[in-house]
Amino acid sequence: METTIEQKYTFKDFTSDQEVRWCPGCDDYVILRSMQKALPEMGVKREDVVFISGIGCSSRFPYYMNTYGMHTIHGRAPGIASGVKLANPDLSVWVMTGDGDSMAIGGNHFIHVLRRNINLNIVMFNNEIYGLTKGQFSPTSLVGQKTKSSPYGNTQPPFQPGELALGAGARFFARIGGNVPKEMTQLFIDAHKFKGTSLIEVLQNCVIFNDGCFKNITDKAVKEDKQIFLEHGKPMIFGKNRDKGLILKGLKLEVVTIGENGIAQEDLLVHDAKEKDLTLHQMLVRLEYPVATGIIRSYEDVTLEEREDELTAQVKANSNFKKTDDLFFSGETYTVK
Amino acid sequence: MISDKVKLQPEVIEAVVIRFVGDSGDGMQLTGTQFSDTSAMFGNDIATFPNYPSEIRAPQGSLYGVSGFQVHIGSVEVSTPGDNLDLLVAMNPAGLKTNLYAVKPGHTIIVDTDAFSKKNLEKAQYETNPLEDGSLENYRIIQVDMTSLTKEALKEVEGLDNKSIVRSKNMFALGMVYWMYGRSKEHTIEFFNKKFKTKPNLIEANTKVLNAGYFFAETLELIPNAYTISPAKMKPGTYRIIMGNTATAWGFLAAAEKSGLELFLGSYPITPATDILHELVKHKHFGVKAFQAEDEIAGIASAIGASFAGDLAITTTSGPGLALKGEALGLAMIMELPLVVVNVQRGGPSTGLPTKTEQSDLLQAMYGRNGESPVIVIAASTPADCFQYAYEAAKLSLEHMTPVILLTDGYIANGSAPWKIKSLKDLPEIKNRISKNASEDFHPYERDEETLARNWAIPGTAGLEHRIGGLEKDRITGNVSQAPENHEKMTKIRAEKIKRVQNFIPDIKTEFAETGDLLVIGWGGTYGSLHSAVKQINEDGYKNIGFAHFNYINPLPKNTEELLTRFKKIIVCELNNGQFAKILRINFEGFKIHQFNKIQGLPFGNNELIAEFKKLVD
């Protein structure tokens, strides 16, 4: 694990000298500032932090962080980040990616990094559109959505990122609106603390090519009624008046109102993010109303590095090979005089 | 009778080429390996080459399911697995049919007659039995009921099923060949003891069958004489038999230890490169991190990540995999990170001939990336020198801060030969360029004046935090820059950095003649074939034929052009359609460069090369 430190950083220590070049009003600014505020709270040394990105608007992120960073190629950030982490498990490694980068061109790497459970963090900026190439549909765009590459409406059904991630074995999955810096900052800290691959989906508004795509979920006026912010160990309750909640009816989640039809708060489901079984977590990520935000799943498991370390220690303890010469001159050799 | 006794005196010969063939499940690779290892320990020079089908277990007895292992042993220098056979051991009709062409007329073929059933003859598409129809009268055929004799030898061993009994008949054949060439059985019996440690009945069975074959050959009147091949004159030292892919893997192990770095391999299985992965995963005791990724791209991507984090990072592949890695390799190149990409070439294009050899990825290695993206390209030339060139690839990569492509091929990767073991203390120093000290004015793209290599600042080092990436960068600070002059300048700096590697690599040397009528040029895995052909033509009375073999392709050695001026004629021989010849023409104008190309998935034969050389000098 990363060494913790006494020294207290502020967000300025994580701000690079590069001018930020996202469009004015983009949620990416919120993500950047939330991260710069979260890092001083993590107790990690600046030189131990590495941001890796692929290609897309999201992937400019590393340039703006005064840490180690690599802006790499489209879709491959999980592979590159895995190499960084396996080479030096003491680093805090972050993959900054988008919906196209992670689930279209990088889909293969995305599912495999989640399957392996390497202790790194992924922040996925989901804006349901390709921004940097100026407005084509992405793997999360909706059917019927009109974009530059679907002028008559998109015909390809979308991925639900959480469903895909949990299906691939994600141990940590959280979702958050792009306009709530305080909650987002806390989620980054929680993701950092989690041992294993953590994935945070940010519902990120693209002001230019898909403006308002999450309006009905994230706008201040509606968010409390349209989102359920999940917390481990707490009842699944939501609504401006805190009077709505979720129960399980048969194999489906159902929205109920406290006080109606004999429903009391005790009847609501209690969120267990740490449960190994995926069933309820899958239902929650699929839910269209209310949209589940917060930490949906946080199941701690053995990481790839831990398995590798254990094996390496075992092999080292049982091996006679300390230096390459021991190997090269071992076994069937013969001497010519 | 007297004449028979005279014949029984072992005949002394210099070298012999033997091929063992059978079904892909018959254990021919094992038989061949045992024979070559035993011969090497006896002191012979050896070269081997396995030849197996791309099907794992092709239908029994079929022509395309034949698996073979060829070994060339000599009391003289042996540089190839040999062309034509002195002895063919054929375990079934399909093996005989597909390999008969290679047997020298008048030479020996051993067959298992039990396998020449009607069914097997049909599968091998024989209309009549070749053992009975007189079609083999130009050869010395030794017919042995190997399967029956094996069963007979094992009738008292308990706990064996019929399948295990029949499968051990390869050891009967090996026993016979051991006797014929005066080899000791000891090494193989030791091998049984180790391999079947927990299964004593298998040790007993295999030893019995090996002995049965050996004594059968000794007593059999059908074998009129035996051969002696004396130990070869080799440089003093400690040797072992090594396969090319193992030597490659070990070269990286040595480079990691010498440079003080940990070794990281990111790889995805692909024939014929996978054995490098198989070898490196074993060496966790040296702290090797071998990561089998989800695909070729993640293989190189993880290696790039590990390189950024300060490991000696490599990725291994074959042609199609190199194509997939192209974009990421360009990234490593513009980020100027050390990285070695091993391409064990096979027949292409596309899936091509996965188990056969070719040298057709040279231009891909040179130019197969978008943009102006030169990297160092070097090539190993023998199974044993895969060690040296893997080590050299790592050294150049770390000292010049650039990706290096190391080309080997299926022929040398799967072939084996004696390797004079290199101790770490005898290997050249490797200086990595890791920056340790934080300084106010650290710039990631500041360069060493001599090599133009940048410094390597790795995560975890306080004060050196920086960002790099695939976008063009300012030539000092490394910040993103789209400035027109900066891009042109950076493009030229990256090219010059590779060119300056010329100052750190040896000049190209010639063998057999310094100057003269014909210069034979080769590169990479064809060294053995070309060397032996040029040697022979010079021995045949052609005195002025020189040979130059290239291991450094990008950049080429400094004296390459001067070399070309020293001979009247030049011929470039390669297992592709003329790729290295093209590179020479691009670089050096005004030379008439002849080509000899073979694109059959097979190495060059001695005779075809000599015939080609003679056309140019006669």
C-alpha cells in the first residue's frame, strides 16, 4: 500500500501549470476540482500518484494534475495502468476514461481489468456521446438518439455501464452526477481506500453535443426525487420528503411510499454494498426510476497483486536460483576442454 | 563371413543428419531431443529443427499429421540442421511418404513394419505397400516389428495399459539409433528417472524398451555396421543445449540482473513466440513479473506501463501480433520509453503459416507504424545467439531510451544448439538513465548530448512529477505543443537519436573473403544455412566469395556502404520476397543488388544456395 504521510497538501499542490482546455460549463471541471480536493484527503504522497488516460475529452485529465501521468492511446489505459501498478504496487493509480474509450474501442481491456481486480481506480466520464470527434453516438447513446453519425436516430442499443461492469466482475461500482462536487470528492476518497479495482461512473453532461442528457436525473430541482443515493447499511430511501423507498416484490424492485398501503420505513430494503452476491446490485444499476447513485457495490476480495506477491514469495523461498548464473549453470551442462 | 566382420568395424564419419518422423502423438520431438542432448554431451556439435503440424493431434496416420524432428550432429562445425538425410526413422507409412524425398539415395530408413497395416497405408495414400513393391530399392531399409517387440519387452511390467505400452515404442527406435551411433543410454535413463519420479513402472518400462531397441540393433544381422562420430573441436568452456526461445528469455533475465531492474513481460500467446512466455513465467524467483494479457495490445500496453514505472519491460509476439501492437509501439516511441518487442517471425501474411519460418516481417518492423516513427531493429542469427541479442536489445533500449524490435524466427526459436554459457560477470555493463534527484529545472525531454537519450523519471520520485503522452511535445518541457517548427525539429531529433546508435554498435565484418568476386549477404536466422553454403563453395575452389551477415538493421553498421564497394557482385539471400535488399537499395544507391529469395516456410538448403552463387561467378 501507499505510504501515508503527515504533510498536508491542498488542492493547489495537485494543480499543474497547464491551462485547462475543456469547453466552458463542462462537468469535467467539476471532476478535476473534486479530484484535486480529494487527493489531499487520501494521505498519499504526490509522487506516488499516477493518472493514466486514453483518448477523448476525459483523457486530457492527466495534463492538469501535478502528479505523474500518461496520456496514452484510445482504449488502452487499463492495460497501461495495469502495467504501472504491477511494476510498482506502492503507487496510487487512476484511469481516467470516457464511455467510448472504455466501452467501445477499449471494451476488452475494460472487462478484463475489472475481472482481474488489480488495486487501481477507474473514473468513467459517461456523457453518452463522442465529444472530441464532435458528436457521434457512443456505446451508451440511446436508441433513437440523433447524432452526427445517426442523423435519423441511433439504431444500436446501449450498454448500461454498471451492468457490464458487474457482469465483468467489478468489486466496486459507484455512480454519481457530474454536478455534485462534494459527494464526488468523497467517492474518490472511498474508491482510493477500497482494495481492488474501483469504478466510478460520472453522469457527465456534454454542453456542446449532448447538452441536458442527464437533466431529468441530475438537475438540482429533480435530483432528490429522481435519484436514490445509496449508503451501505442504510435503508433505501429517497425523495425530497424522504418518503419514498425501495422494496423487493418477487424478482423486481418496487418504488413505494412510506405511509401508503401499510408501508413503514422498516419495510424498505437496507443497502448491503459489501454482499458478494450480485443479484440486488445488478437490479440497482439497471433501475431507471429512481436512478441509483452512490456506492452500489463494494465487495472486498483478494487482489491480483496479493496473489502474485504470495506466489512470488513461495517460489522464492523454495528456489535455489538466487542469481541468473545459478540457473544458467544448472541442470545438464557439459564441459569442453 | 569375413567380409561381414570387416563391416562390423565402426565406420568413422564426420557428420550425420537424422530425422525421426511419426504421428504427432508418437513422441518424435522427445526422441529427437534425447538423441541430440546425448550427442551434445558426448561432445558433438549439433543443430536441431522440429517440424510439427499446426494441428495439436491431427487424425492418426494422416499425411498432414506427421510430426518430425531433425538433428545434425558432427565432429566438425555444424551450423544448420542439415538438408538431406543419412537416416530416416519412420514410425508409420505417412511419415515415410512425406519424408522419403529428403533421404540420400543409398542411405538408411528404419521403419516400424507393424504400423504398415492396410488401414495406415490407405491413410497415407499408398496403393501398394512400399515395403513390398520394390519402390524403395534405392535405399537400405531396416524393417523392424517395433510395436510387437515393444509389447514383448513389456509383458512382465505391471500396471501398464495398452496405450502406454504402444506409446513407448519411440524409445525402441531411440535405442536402435543409440547403438548405431555408439551413444550411451545413460543420459536418457537419467531423464526417465527424473521425469517419472512418482511412476516407477514407467521408469522401468521406458528403460526396458530403450534397452530392447539397443540390444536388438546390436544383435540384428540386418544392421551390418555402426558409425562413430568423434567429439567436435569446440572452444573450451561450459556448454548446454539451448533452444532459441529459451535463449531469448534468458538474455532478458541476464539484462535485468545486470541493469539492476526488475523484468516485466506483457504477452499474449502466439505461435511460435509463446515459449518465451512459458520460460519467463517460471522465474518468479528472480522477481520476474510475467503478465498474460487479454490480447496483443494489452500485452504491449502493460509493458509500456511497467516501463513508465521503471521496470525493464518487454513484450513478445509473432507477425500478426506485431501488427496489433503497432499503435502502442508508436506511443512508446514518441514517449521515448525503453521497451523491447520480440517478434518471432513466422510465415505470413495474415495467419499465414503459423508453424513455419519466414523473414517477412522486416519491413513491418522497420515501418509498420503511423507517422515518422523509427525504432532500433536488430535480429538474432542462431538459437544460441538469441541470448546475446536479447541482452543487446535490452541494453540499447535502456541506454538510448527507445523501443527496440528484436527479430528472431520460428527456425532459430525452435531449433537448439550448444550454447557456451555466459556468466553475468562476463556481460557488458548496462547503464539505465533513471533520474534520482529532484531538481527545480527538471525537464523530461532534456537529452544526453552524445546519444540524444532523455532521462527516465519514474513515479515515486519526489520532485520529478511530469506528464507524457502520445501528443507531440515541446522539445524541452515535454508539454503538449503543436508548434509547426517544434514538430519538425522533434521528428528529426527522434530520427537522429536512432541514427546515432551507429556509434555504439560493431562494424559489419566479412567471413571467408574481405574482397572479391561475390559478396553473399544475409540477416537474422539464415546465418547457419548461408555460412555453411559459403564455406562449402570456398572449399570447392571458389576463393573470393565473402559472406556478411547483418544483426543490426536499424541503424545499419557505419561501414555498410564501404563493404558493398569491396566486391564485384552482391547477392542478398532472405526468406521473403526481397525486404532487406530493398532496405540496402534505399540506403545505398548505385549498387546492383542480386536477390535470392525463398518463401516456402522452410530454411535455405545448401545445394540451392551454392547453385545460385555459382550462377553469378561462373
